[in-house]
Amino acid sequence: MSKKPIIIGVAGGSGSGKTTVTRAIYDQFKDTSMLVIEQDYYYKDQSHLPFEERLKTNYDHPLAFDNDLLREDLNKLLNRQSIEKPVYNYEMHTRSDETISVEPKDVIILEGILVLEDERLREMMDIKVFVDTDSDLRIIRRMMRDINERGRSIESVIDQYVNVVRPMHLQFVEPAKRYADIIIPEGGHNYVAIDLLTTKIKSIIEDKHS
Ligand code: C5P
């Protein structure tokens, strides 16, 4: 298909279930060529900084992301060109040396805490989704994940949540909810919302690609 790809933005707080929603959408479109771009992979490269300095970075602030590179890559994908997607290492707090070659697809899901916060990214999206989950569930999920998968201690997760994640969520993530076309309460297990979203995506695909 040579028509312009569609971009679906999926935002929401850390631990809200963005990845589950993304996977649920992905599973509904087995016959459609679709790819996922994680905004996290576009954290600014910090390899020039010592490890101790990287620990001090505020990873929940919009300026932590290299949205210029992200937009550049999205534009390439929209023009049916392949990209070299960065790979992010949460234990080292920086990009790794490797990249992943990504071929253009008909539908692109752009997932990340702050994808709706950046007006230039919003303008590229055909549909904007916000996954809205209570903070107690988000902190529990984040704690399990960061300890099991991102090499963190309980103390560091709590400290980061109270001092950085929570205030940044209130300042930047939550306010961007107003830009969403669809707000999904309780994330990826809200099957009614996923069904509605899937129907809408199908109609956009039909409109755009017919
Ligand atoms: O997958 P999720 O949306 O939770 O990823 C975003 C979170 O990753 C941010 O809230 C940020 O605090 C965290 N992060 C981190 N360390 C990094 C990069 C991101 O804890 N080096």
C-alpha cells in the first residue's frame, strides 16, 4: 500500500497500562501492517555523561526526550522510508550503541508518557489516546517492573516516584489528557474501550486508504 501511514498516539502515566493497550490494539490488527515506536527509546543520548550524572536526570520532564529525532524518524516512516530506531538501556540510563532497522508500515503506534504533551507530535497523529489509571495501581505496577526488569531497588523506586515521577505526572502527563480523542480508564483490560478504539482505527484506515 503506498498511502500515507496512520499514526496513533498512546499516552498515559508510567504504569498506566499503555503497553497493554498497545498490545491489545496490535492483536486486533493481525492482517494490517503495524509497528510500535516507544518514546522511551528516544531519551536523549547521555553516553558522554558519567553514570552518577545520568542518575540525576529528570526522566519525566519533556526536555529529557529527543523529540526532534523522534519527529524526524516519524516523518521518514510517513514517507515510507526505513529508520534506525535507537535502543534504550534503563540500567545504564542511556542509549545503547546498537540501533534496530525498522521498515515503514501502514499503521504506527507511538507510545509514551509524554507523546500528547508535544504539540508537534500531536499534529502528526490521526488518533490520540490517553490511558487513565489510578495512581495507586500505577505505582504498584511500576515498582514490580522497575525492580524485576530495570534493576532498581524498592528505595530508589519510591524516592524517584515521590520526588520526580509524581510531580512531573501532575505537571505534564495528566494535563495532556485534554488533547486525547479517547480516554481509556483502567488501561489494557478495558475490553469495551479497546473494541471501540479498534472500530475507530479501522474506519480511519478505510477513509485514508480507500
Ligand atoms: O514505561 P514507562 O512509561 O513507565 O516509562 C517511562 C518512565 O521511565 C518514566 O516515568 C521515567 O521515570 C522512567 N525512566 C527511568 N530511568 C530512565 C529512563 C526512564 O526510571 N533511565
